Amino acid sequence: MTTALPTQTLTTRRFLLRALRRSDAAALYGTLSDEGQCRYLSRPHFTSVEELAD
């Protein structure tokens, strides 16, 4: 069994980089539900916020 390494957070005065959370789905849905924006991704666009959150 392997143990997952803790995800680090990078914070500066103007920027925060952290691991994604389920609650981020609503904010990302506008972009990731657009076929044109997702044209070159490895999967088709998302059709619901719930699908994206999963």
C-alpha cells in the first residue's frame, strides 16, 4: 500500500495555488462545459456541475 504525499499550497501576496476541491466545480463549469474550450482535452466537455465535481 502506498501513502499519498500531502499536497502543498503555494501562496504569494497576489496568488494562491492549491489542490482542486469539489466546491470549485461551479466556478470551473463555465469554461469546462464549453465544447470549443475543451476541443483539445482528453475528454469531451462536461454536461453538468455534478459530473464535473465527480
